[in-house]
Amino acid sequence: LTRKEDLSNACDLTEFKLEKGNHDGLNEDIVVSSPEQTVQIKIPAAKGVVDPAKVKPTFLVSQGASLMLGDTKLTSGESVIDLSAPQLVTVVAANGSTKSYELVLAMEQSITWSLESLSYTYGDNPVDAKLSVSPNHEPVVTSDRAEVASVVNGELRIGVPGTANLTATSPAYGAYGNAAEVVKTITVQKKTTDVRVANKSYNFGEPLTLALDYTSLVNPEDYRTLPDPFAKDCFTVKNSSNTVVNPSSVLPQGIYTVEAKANKGYETEFYKITPANGQFEIVQGSVWTVTVTVNDGSSSPIQDATVIVGDKATKTDASGTAKLYLSAGQKYTLTVRKEGYMDASKEVDLVSGEEKNETITLLLANLTLTYKVANPDEGEIVGETEQKLAPNTKGQPVWATPKPGFAFDKWDDNSTANPRTDENLTANKTVTASFTPLQFTLKYAAGTGGKIKSGNGNQTVGYNADGAEVEVEPEDGYYFIAWSDGVKTEKRQDKGVKANIDVTANFAAYQQLPCTNNFESGEFGEGWYTESVGKTYNPWFITNVGQASLSPLHGFFATCNSDKEGSGTRTTSFLYSPKFTLGSDWKGDILVSFVYALKTLFEADLALEMCLDGGAWTSLKAFEAKAEKPTVYNHEVKEADLSGKKTVQFRWKYDAGWSYAAEIDDISISKKVEKVKIHYKATPEGSGTFTLVNSDGSQVPGITEQEVEQGATPAVVIAEPAAGFQFASWDDGSKNAKLADNSPACVEATRTATFTDATKATITYRVLPAGTGKCQVNGTDATEQTVTKGADAAVTAVATPGYHFIQWAENSETNASFTLQNVQEDATLTATFAKDEAYSAHFLAMDEKGVPVGGVAITFEGENLTTSSNGEATTIQKYAPGSYTYKAEKSPYLTINGHASLSELQSTTVITMRMPLSIQFRVRNAAGNPLDGAKITTQYGEKTTSSSGDALVEAALGKLSYTVTKAGYADVKGSTVISTTSPAPVTVVLPALRKITLYVKDGATPLADAVVVVGDETKITGADGKAEFERVDGKTYSASVSHSGYVSQQGTIVLNGTDYTYDVVLIPVKHTVTFIVTDGFAALKDAALTIDGQTLQTNDEGKAAQDLKLGTYHYTVALSPYHNVEGDITVTANVTEKVTLTRDYSVTFQVVDVNGVALKEATLEVDGAPLTLDNDAKAQVTLAPGSHLYKATLEGHTTREASVNVSNKDIEEKVVLTEALYTVTFTVKDGEEPVKEATIEIEGQTPT
């Protein structure tokens, strides 16, 4: 005998080959000599192919050894192996030693690329790439210049001119190795095209822009980016007499030829362009020639006179002649001017359309008209102060304009005309304006509870002078609040006065604690007031309507609402309590209690503040959190903080931007005590009783008071009517007999319930806001009305003067006279009124220097007004608040079309009347060439430049703001100050715009939703990956491109005379995805992981890693004999995915007794399925890892139910059944009587 351990331990794989006789696709044997532990089975394409799933290897192993695939022994030349993925085989030596080998099949891939051409032209259609991989696999093609050429979906896509290297590869996969890459160099040539002037007709006299025809453009819109061949001097234009003409001049009617100059071809980024001959025609349109001849009255021509019509101007030549080209269909006014001569005008009628010849005479201006001021410190002359006039002609208007602190008085010839125009001079003339100082009145008064302590309450001061100091003081029992214009100090002195002042000092009476305020009067209440000091005037107000989506508090309450003010506003407003006296020796704490609601957005807060003895305000509590439901707040001011103080005052501060609102109600300010009593009273006496409802629902009838802790909420009390009475209301107007007072009880109080005759009903009438109207019954003022039930109640709402009725609040009835029919119960009717929001429109017309202008005709809402000598006019009718349009006219001023706003705060509109004049604009490009069709926009209107690049713009003295625009050029904004009636021309240079086009791609694929920033402008790419910008030429711009999941790019763009186009290829951001594959206990090597088209294998640690772009990927993990696992993984960063593979294991059950004897007659179930036991009482089953239940039974034995845990190996499970035991009871008698202590022996055992 030979022991196993004495056998050979040799376990090598000495030879491995694939014989062509065993594989149909092989041309010759594939031999791997001296195999290493990773056996690379390389099959060149020339030697054929094998079916990876059906590999039948021939091999040699060490003597006595076996080659195993898992638990299967392989037979050389017979066994079939699936090498679609690498397989692990084991050589087992005679003595059991092992050595593992990895079999890797690597057949060769080959790429065939048979492009017909490597040279193409910009604009060519895609062609079949004729690219394939053997065996059938999808090739991968990359391009070093995707904008030039790329391969997409099997097609060669032709792009812009240039050269691109395209590389075709096929990565290793499954049983195939990498294919050798193939490179093709693709050249794309520029497109050739001819350009000629289009054979079209153009109207005479209109700006001439010759259209161009290109014979072959890839994209029709490409013509916009091509240079102007005229700018490149490619053409000569000739008339019918073969004379060279300038196409930018006004060409007569006729046919013109355009000859291409030799050797003037040119290239762009995408095209080779050759000029070609063409022609065009000028025909009569709507423009006609107007010839103007200017002389001095003695038939002598005047050269260089400016002839103006509308926005066109030209100068006369040596013969005094100028030509204008005007459109038919209207009449024109020609104005001619020249320095040293009087302007002259003449009307030209072109309604019918024909050529015109006009003669205009300019008169020599040999008289001097001079305007002066008596004192330059008091005023100045606006307009031409020295005018040259011809005898018996009319001069230009001038204004005597006062300086601050003065008013115009008169001219030295006693004329008060202002503006002033002189005419019919026969000799030189000088006139002088004089002015008078301004005076202002200052009126100071003290309101109720105060008096003037010192100073004069009525003062007169000059402009910018200082008034005398005035001081007020309160009467006994009062304190100073503020002046009516917001000044907070009793003592004031107004300095630098520039207007009348009329103010009143406001005072309030000191009050004693306790103090309560529930605002049910609809007003703030005595001593309570509000102040708004923020950017936006927005004080607190009283309402019973919830604000800014907050629920309303009980009845009426105080609120401050910033939501209604809108964006960009800022509210800082205060709600003040009265000022309370504390006496000389105050003892105890003060409790401030109130109910509030607060809704915030962004920046907003509510605060409770306190002031002692008129000192600084200190914050007691800031309410920054939302409290959208009514919330009770109690604050205690400690006695120590009040010690030695004589007065205290509280305020609620609301400080917010555009937010929501704050609401405050049921304020109580009182001395702190332990408990307070609430008394209950019925009126009339004996008409009712009161029942208290405890928190547990139990009731206590017949109460007259309840005692509660200060600051707590009282228990519910029910008003019970006595016989013959009915409940009417509580003292706060509530109609609910159950008084559930949610307000904190802070001071002793009496609550009164009113009861009425049960056969009667009482209608209570209220007015809101208080004092704005009244209710009348049968013509008599009434606050309530009692009627027999079933009767009707009629009432009429009557507004106080200055107010108007809106509606009855309870039913929205808008008729002031209302009848409540078939009255069955008490009711309340509230008449609501509003201030008359109808205002007269008041206008004040002034010239540019602030001098009133009389005689201005104003049209406003159908009313025709005329300003008085002080420049004022007021409408007869009144109008609702809002914005209205008006028109103001007076010769020789510009007509004004404006807007007037009417509101409680504004009803006066200031109209500035301006004298018209013209100013010439000259619009040029960067090279100084004129730009026609440029639009000039000013506050007075719009004008468009002619072919000369010029336009006459209507303006007035003062600042003229303008914006000049033209397609293809950057807008230019500017301003000029016009100080004379003959202003110098304004030259505006428009920088040319160039188009920047960026194509954002992922390789050759357009990338949508990329963020492209050029300079300060941001755009998002569409599906074509394109972002377009227009930017000023000749500058450098920063640029950046970013996209989620890609590496951002930055750079600069330099514009230098041409448009800019560029492909931006973004590199995807990749993250490492690491898979760890285990069987739940140990790492699994050589598991095949397929993800994103790639197949990876796990290493010794069970790991496999792949770099992937952002996204979600599906993966599959396979390893025989385990079950495949599929899943999805989302990649947003480096991530590790743990995968557990499971397999089935063999479990052998054997059923035995306690002595190990097999019980083959037993029955066995595993997971509910029966198993058959063999002669050894064994049964074998394959189970997945986990816990499995089994059950074994046998007659005469106890049933065994248990579970077996399967982990990562085959196991054996013995099931032991024990014999069933039964109880036998013996009774021993001696006949009739039991026998004690008898001995019984069974099977050698003696039971007790």
C-alpha cells in the first residue's frame, strides 16, 4: 500500500494547444508551449477563428495529475470549455497539491477602412465612411479636429476647411484583443464662389445699398459674414456713357454696369471668392430733386449757405445752388441760414411729385440787438444776448432768468414780457432786465396741550436766510411729541430758508397705568399714534382685515403691511403707546401683554421697545421668527429698571424690506400682580346671568366674577338670558353669547352683556373709519334701531363732507339706502366710507430757467386750459387718482406731451417749456465713413441719418441726452449741453460689432445647456451647441464655457476686423467607480464586470475599477458558478459599489436516533418540500445561502423542527429524533384500599 502523501506533488500544465481538427474555424494548430499561470491563447487572424463558447483544448499535465474546471475533470482533446470570458482551471497533483492557471482567449480583431477619397470641400455632404471591424464590432473613431472632419453613425461628416487626423480603434472585449489602429488624414478645401452685383432696380434718391449675388454658398446666411467686395476695391461702376461713377453718391436714373477688377479675388475662412461682372438700374421712385438757389437780393449768389429741410441739410456751391432729394406726397419747409444773414424759410409743395426749382433771398443782418441785466448777481439772460438783424425783421426770444433768491421785475423800457422778442428794428437797440429779492414767511404754532415758550411764531426772511429760534413747551399734564414736519426737538431754528414754512407742535396728555387698547373704535385711541421714518412712507393703521395672507386678529387691530409697498421699498414704522407717569416712588413690575401675528420674508422683524424719562429707546424683545397664528406675548419690566424714573413709554417697531406684515391687538400695560378679577354684568339689571365653563367642560352657573392669573386667558363664560329676554351682545360688539376671550387678562375689568326684549331685535349701526360719515333712520342720526321681530329696518348712510360712501361691510351692498327685511335677530350693519379721492389737476408752466410762462394752452381729459401770467392753470373738474396724459402748446416753444399724476400727495405737474432749435448729428464708423440709416433717439423724438450720415435733430437749450443705434454696430449713449441757438454739430462714432459664434461639443457631438460667458453676457447653448454674441470690434474679451459634468474652459477672444467662430470641445469630468465583489464572506477574483460597453475582471481583492462620466449606468457581474447580479449606479463623484454574488450549496441531511442509528423510515421536509431518504436515511438538496426550515417526523419519535444556516460551503446536517416517552400510572390496591409504599419494577427501573 502507498500512502497518499507519498504520491507525486507535481501539478504543472506543461502543454496547451488548440488543434485545427477539433475547431472548424482554425487553419492550423495554436500551440502554447511552457504555459505560464496566465495562459494567453493568441489566435492571429491569418490562422482563423474559434467559437469562444466551444473550445476543445489538447493539453499535457504532470504525471498522475488531473486538470480540473471547478469540480469537473477535463479530458484532453475531448472536454469543451467556454472561453467567452477568462476561466480559472486547476491542476491537481497525485497527492492533492494544486496549481491554478487562467485561460485567456485573445483572437485578433482587424479594421478595414476603404475611404474613396481623403480630400473634400467645405459644404460636401456626408459620405459612407466604409469602416468595419472583423469580427463584427463597433469601431471607435476620434478626430484631432472634429470641426474639420469626424465620423458619426458610420458617416464621414465634412466640416470647415482644414486638416484632421481620424483614428479608428476597436478596444479589446470578451475573447478578442485590441485591434491595430488605423489613421486617415482628411483635408477639407475652401469652397469657391463668384460674387457679382445683383441685377436689381433701385429708386432714385434713396440710400443705395447694392445687393450681392454669390453663386454657391454652403449656408445662405453665410453672406452676412462675408466682407464687402466694394471695401476690397473689387468693382468699378460705370454709367451708360462708360464714365466711372461713385455708387455712394446720388446716381441719376439709368442702367449701370459693374466691372470686376482683374486679380482682385480674395479668401475668407471658408471661401475663395472671385468677383464677376454685373449691372443694376436706377429708376424713378418717390424721391424728387429740389434745386434751391440762394441770393442776397441783388441776384448775387451766396455760397456755403446751409439749406435745411427736416433732418436733411446741404450747402450751396459757388453758384449759390444746392440740391435736395425729397420724397413726394407732402409739403416741406426749406430753411436757409448763413452767418451774417437773417434766416429765411419757404414752403415747397411735393404732394404731386415733380422736380422743383426754388429761389430764396437772404437779407444782410447789419443791426445789433443787445440784451443785458442790471445786476449779474441777481439774474442772467438765456438766449442770444447779441443778435444781428436785418432792418424791419424779427429777433430770437430771450429769457430774463433770476438767480436763486430773486424774481424777475421788468425791462428798462417797462416791459414785463418774459420771454421777450423784439422786431422791426431800424437802428441798434439795447435793453436791460432788473430783478427783485424773494421773501418767505415762517409760521410756528403750538397744538393742544402746548404753547410757544420763546421766539416769534410769525417771521419773514429772505432767500437762503436763517429764521430766528423758536421753542415750545407742554402745558401741565402734557408732553411734546414732535412738530408736524417731523422735527423731534421742542427748540428749532430753520436755516437756509428757500420756501414758506407753516408747522404745528403736537402734544399729548400723560396717562396713568393700567392702560388697555383693543382698537375696537377703529382708531388708534387717545395718546396712541404712529410714525414712519423709513425710506418708504408706510405707517401703522387700524383695520379688521387680515394683512398679507395673515389671519385677522380679533375685531379691529393695528397693523403695518410692507407687502403692499412692493419691491425696492423699505419700511421702518413705529406704533407708540401714550407716555405714562410712574409717580415719585414707583413700586412693582410692569406687565406688557399683547396678541400679535407676524409673517416674514427675507429681512423683516418686529420689536417691543421702551423709553424711560424721554431718554434713549431700548429693545425689550425682538420677534424675528414667524408667528402666523395669533400669539400671546407677556413681557415683564422689572421694578429695578423703573426705580427713580418718572415716565415710561412703549412702542412697537416694524422694520422690513418688501416682506409681509405684522398685526398687534389687545394691548395691556399694567402693574404686575398675582391675580386679577373679571366681573360680569347684565344690562338691563336682572336680564341675564352668567355661566363659567371649566377646562374639563364642567359648568358653574350664576357667577358674577372669575379670578385668573395675570397674563393668563380667562375661562369661557356664557351669557344666559332671563325669561322674556334674549342675548344681544357683549361690550366689544360680539354677538356670540359664549365669551371665549383669547386675550390675556392683565387688569381688573368688567364685561357687560346686553340683553333685549325677546320679541324685539336691535340693529346696531357702525361707521368706519370713525368720523367719516353717519347712519340715519327716518332722517335722524342713529347708532342703533330696535324693531319688532319680522319687521323691516331701513337705514341710510350719509358721508361727511370730503368723504363718500363705499358699501355696507356685512353684505357688500353699495346702495347707501338699505333695508334689512324680516328682521328675526339682532344684527350689526357697518357703513364704510373713504376720503374723496378726486383731485383737480394743477399745472405750472416754466421755461428752462424756471420763469413762469403764461398763455400756454393745455389739453387735459377734454378740458382746455390756459396758464395765467404766473404760469398756473387748474382743471375745473376733479379726477380720480392715477396717471393722465396732457398736451402743452405755445409758440414758439416745443409742444410737450407728458404725464400728470394725481394723488393725495401730488396734484401739481410742472411743465418745462423749451424753445426749439436744431442740432446736426454726424454719425460715422471707426474709419470716419458716414453711416446712413442710424437712428438717433433723444427726449424730443427720433431721427434717422441720410446717406451722408447726417441728421438734423430737434432740440432745446439745456442738456440733450441721446442714443445712437444701427444694426451691426454698438449702441452709443451720450449727452451734450446746448447753450446757444446755433449749437456745434455732434459727431458720434459707432464701433462696428462682430459676431462671436462658439460651438460647444463633446468630441464631435453638440452639447446643449452649456453656459457660455463672453465679457459680461451669458448665454445657454441649444441643441446645436451654439452660442452667438455681438461685440465691439477691435477689443479683447474674456470667455468661459462650463457644463455640469465637464471641465470648464477659459480664454480670451480677440476681435480684429472679422467675425469669430470657434469650436469649444469640453472634456468630460470622470470619476472612478470601484466595484468590490464578494460572496458575502471573501473577495471573488476573476468576476466579469460589464459596464458602459466595457468588460472588466476583478483582481485578488475582488476589485475592478473604471473611470466614467457623470450619469447612470447599468452593470452586470458574472462568475461561474455564482448567480449573475445586475444593477444601476449613478456617478456624481468617486464611488464604491459593493456586489455580493450568491450560489447554491449542497446540504446533506441524515436522520438518526440518539445512538446514531439511521432512521430511513422517517419523513423529511425542507422549506416545505418533501425529500426522499436513502437506505442510510440521507437526502441531499441544493440550497441558497441563508436560513432554511426543515421538519423530520417518525412514528414513536418526537417531531424535530429546526433551521439550517447555509453560508459559503457545502454542509452536512444530522437530524436526531428521540423516542417518544409516555406516562404509565399504576394503582396498587389490596382489594378495596390503596396500598402505600408498594415496590414496582419495570425494565430494571423502580418508579416512585
